[in-house]
Amino acid sequence: MKGKIFMYMFVFALLLIVFQYVNSKNIFETYQEKMTKLIAKEQVLKDSINHLNKELKALKSELPQE
């Protein structure tokens, strides 16, 4: 009887560890996907800012000096 209890506890602990591993792996992959998307979006926004700054400088240079 005592041996079966330890066997069931071992199996339960093993299943719990496997569940935690799979859950952590999924959370990590989701985090990586979100970070990749945010980095790409940040790069697009930085490029837009640089483009707008260049246009602003061009327009300022066209204005008559007072």
C-alpha cells in the first residue's frame, strides 16, 4: 500500500512538472512573438519620424528668410 502511494505521488509530481514546462514554453513563445511584432512596429514608426523630419527640413529651407 505504501509503495503504491509513493508511486502515485511520483506520477502526479511528474505530470505537474511536465505541465509547468509546457505552460512556461507557451508563455515564452507568446512573449517572443509579441516582442518581434513590437520591434517591427517601432522600426516602422522610427522610419516615419525620420521621413517627416526630412520633409520638415526641406520645407523650412524653402521658406523665405526674414
